[in-house]
Amino acid sequence: MKRSLLAAGLLAASFSASAVVPGGDSCGWGNMLFEGQSGLPMHVVASTTNGTSGNASFGMTSGTNGCSANGTLTYGGQPMIDLSSIMDEFSEDVARGHGDALRTVAVALNIEAQDRATFDAVMHENFAVIFPNENVTSDQAMSAVLEVMKADDRLSKYAA
């Protein structure tokens, strides 16, 4: 039960993220069909239209459909992995060197099964780096996790 709640929390966090749409914010038939509309349902329908027909990708490569690949992609949302809902359990798992929250974060970071024991051990060894005090926020902890991973030869490929 805990594992499914952790996974649901991380999945919900990923859906709350936002980024500049590849090809531009007016790219694709979905944007053309639903021009002037607003709200989450309309954005989902427009995005689905663009995704299912592949017209945004075609538009980016051909310069049609209101699309362009000239801009720089940006990300203005929350981190894809939000530890806030599992922070207490995650810190306990890092202190122990194993557990459901630690495993959930490893899976969310796409760490391959053969590297998860290394992930667990490296997180455990760096508990004081990840949690230097009791007031660490979930964003600070996740940033520290990524920095610790970048410094490890085996885990750095997952933190790029």
C-alpha cells in the first residue's frame, strides 16, 4: 500500500510540471482547432490532438503548422520528483540504507535494477550531505541527491 501511495504522489508531481511546448506554444493542429480556448481540459485535448496525429513533430521538422524549433526549451514547473509527500519516510530510508521510499525515488530516477544497491548505499553514506539539518526542504534534499549522484562514477549517468 505504501509503495502505491508513494508512486501516486510522484506521478501526480510529474503531471503538475509545466514547460514551453516543443515547437512553440501555438504549434500543431490541436492548437489551431482549439485556438482561443483556455483551461486544463482544452490544453489536454489540444495536446492529445497534436500527439496522436504527430503533426507537431512534422510541423517542427518542416516549419509548418505554426511550429518552430528555433526557440530554447525552458522548464518553469516543479521538479519532476517531488519528495514533499514522502520526505519523512525518505529520510528514514536514507538513514537505514534501504526502504520503499528510497526504492521509489530510484525507480523515478530511472536507475536500472543492477545499480539500485549502489544507489541505496551511496545515499546512505551521504545522509549528512542530503539532510544536513532537520529543516531541509524536499527541493533541497532532491538537489543534494542529484549532486551526490553526479559525484559517483556509477550513478552519474542517471543525474545528467
